[in-house]
Amino acid sequence: MQKFLLFGVCFFSFIVFGKAQNVPLDQLTNRKTVSEADAKLRPALIELEAEYLTSLRQGKTRSQFTSLQSIIMLDSGKVRIQATATSDANILIADLVKLGATEVDKFGRIVNAWLPIENVSRLAALKSLKFVKPVYYVSGEIGSANSQGDSALLAIRARRDFCVDGTGVRVGVISDSYTTRSEEHTS
């Protein structure tokens, strides 16, 4: 029964959401096309840098800064980033170190580092960088959660129509992050 339900939800999702693939991305997001350099930076990083610079202008020190984006990993004016190299991660590492990056590590083309927040906008000019995003603190054991995905997949209707509620189903999450958790968050 559970396999049938899973198949039904997947099949329904492909039918409903498959049609959206023929629509240009800018029409789906209602956003203007961004430059290639701007596309490298996750908006959360751009907002973080603006928030940080405003804090400094208000007389706060690097260590006094706290962000409204409380789930982004911050430490004394630095942000933990996960960057993807265009080709050679070692070239990206050298470029990041020039921008003040510390505690740099890599896996394949993925590079993690602590970067001074005031240098976030300079990342867009790096030819060795394909994409960069902030590293977020991990929270676990949140229990039952209803998200946008719940309504997008019409899960409420599926639970009602198939008389299931998820009881007895275990869900595991595999993270694509590595060595990104600070000592205080590891258990």
C-alpha cells in the first residue's frame, strides 16, 4: 500500500509539475535576468554583507555583529562559505586566501572557508568561482513539519484520500555538507 501511495504521489507530481519545465525561468520567478557575476552569489550573502556594513557604520565592532539571518554560520566578522570552483579548486583556494579566507578545506571542486563578510561582494569577480553560498547551522529532530512542499505535492489530499498519516514511516536525511559544523554544534 505504501509503495502504491509513493508511486501515485510521484506520478502525480511529474504530471502536474512537468508542465512548468516549458516556461522560461524568469517567468516562473518573476525576476529580471541577473548578470553572470551576480548569479554566482546567493542573495543571502549579499544581504548579509549589507547588514554587516550597516552595523559597522553604526559603530559596532566585528565581534559585536549579529545577523537577522541567525542560521548562517558567523564568527567575529567572518561567514562560513561553501564555494564551487569552475575547474581547479586549488586556484579558487588561492583566490579566496587573497580575500582573507581562513580555515580552508576542499573536497573535489567544493571549497569551504571562513571569509571576512566585507569581502563577499568581491567574490563575484573571481574567474575561479562558479557559485558560492553560505553554510547554515544544522538543526535536527524537529519532528512533524508542514512545509510548502506539503501543499505543493498535495500531501494533505493524498493523506485524506489514501487514509494514511505517515505513522510508522521513518525518514532519513543525507546532508551534502561536510566539515561545516562548528565544535559547539557537533554531538
